[in-house]
Amino acid sequence: MHLLGPEPVQAARVLPLDLGEGLVLRATTTGDARDAFAVVEAERERLREWLPWVDGTTSLAVERDFLVSVEQVNAAGVGLHATIRQDGEFCGFAGLRIDLMHRSAEIGYWLSERAVGRGIMTRSVAALFDAGFIRLGLHRMELLAAVGNTRSRAIAERLGMSFEGVRREAEELASGFVDLAMYAVLVQDWPGAEAAIARVG
Ligand SMILES: CC(C)(COP(=O)(O)OP(=O)(O)OC[C@H]1O[C@@H](n2cnc3c(N)ncnc32)[C@H](O)[C@@H]1OP(=O)(O)O)[C@@H](O)C(=O)NCCC(=O)NCCS
């Protein structure tokens, strides 16, 4: 019985992950701040539709401060947050927020506009689920997306996650409170990243 959940594992022991075709997930650091903030600045209108923190990210210093907290979470083993690059070029972020007590995690992510539409996030999420289940001993992965965020929901559906219902007005976005669709996959139902991706075709 795991009364206290599994031991925390530092992200640095799991990352980087090489996904092939030049796609690499590295532990997020403050060194990513400049690239990330450049995309936020250039793409505010697109990103703020679905991400609650965009309007508050007003400067490079704010971005850097946020990444300091991400580094701390990664180092404490309660997060597995990765920066996605293809052939060295910044694509975006994907990360697990880990609840050790219940051996579950919630995935969050975003991509720059130029990285959208290439399957980068579906592959990144699958790789983080593999790492979470196999390397971190987690039991359940959750993905929550605004009901209207069809691109995000498509990732859950492509990976065969179960739709478990709607959390009403659970997130405040620029447009106001939105309902969140909740998807999850349990370790015994996860076929592994390779099989999950192969199923996508
Ligand atoms: C949500 C978000 C990450 C989805 O990005 P995405 O590019 O649609 O997702 P993927 O990287 O998995 O790519 C899937 C697309 O690539 C295509 N694709 C190409 N090769 C693929 C492959 N090998 N595997 C899977 N999909 C592939 C798919 O057909 C799909 O394109 P389509 O929607 O035109 O059919 C992106 O839209 C985003 O950053 N949005 C703003 C922030 C946001 O909403 N974050 C989530 C909050 S819950």
C-alpha cells in the first residue's frame, strides 16, 4: 500500500526524451524564457483564447520568474515540465503536474503557431504519459480542456483517453468562465506511446 504515494523523482532523471525526427523534450529552465516570451508576445491573441496566464505575462522578467517556479517543481519531483524543440527550434511546452498522494498527474501544454498541425503535441503528450507511468510509477493521467477547444480535445481523443465528463465553469479565460472537458487514462488502459501513436496512423 502506498500511503504517501511513490517517492518523488526529479525531472532531470527522466528528461531529455528524444522522440525522433529532431524532436526533443528537455527539462524546462529559465534559459527558455527568451524563446517562450517571444512567442507569447507575437501570438497573444491566439494563445489568450485558451490560456489564462497570457495577459499576465507582460514582460520577459515575468516569464523568467514563472520558469524559476517550474524549475523548482521539476527539481522537487512534483512536476515533469518539458520544453519542446525540433531541430533546436522552440516549439512550446508540455508538462505533468503531479499529485504524488494519488499517483495521478494532469497534463498541460501549448505550441507556437508554426509548430501546430504536425502531430508534435500528440507525440509529446504520449511520451510524457509513458514517462509518468513507467518511470514515475503514476496510475492516472488527466487532460482538461475547455469544451470549445477542439484542437486540444482532439489530442485526448487521438490518444484514446476516456471522456469522464464536464467540470462546470472550472476555468476563467479572457472570455469568462468556461466548462472543462475532462479526459483520463489509467495505467492498465495505456497501450504505451508507440502503440498509441501507431493507432493514430
Ligand atoms: C492545443 C494545441 C497544442 C494542439 O496543437 P495541434 O498541432 O493541433 O496538435 P498536434 O501537435 O498533436 O498535431 C495534430 C495535428 O497534426 C496532424 N498530424 C500530422 N502528423 C501527425 C502525427 N504523426 N500524429 C498526430 N497528428 C499528426 C493532425 O492531423 C492534426 O492536424 P489537424 O487538426 O489539422 O487534423 C495547439 O492548438 C495550441 O497550442 N493551442 C493554444 C494553447 C492551448 O489551447 N493549449 C491547451 C489548453 S487545454
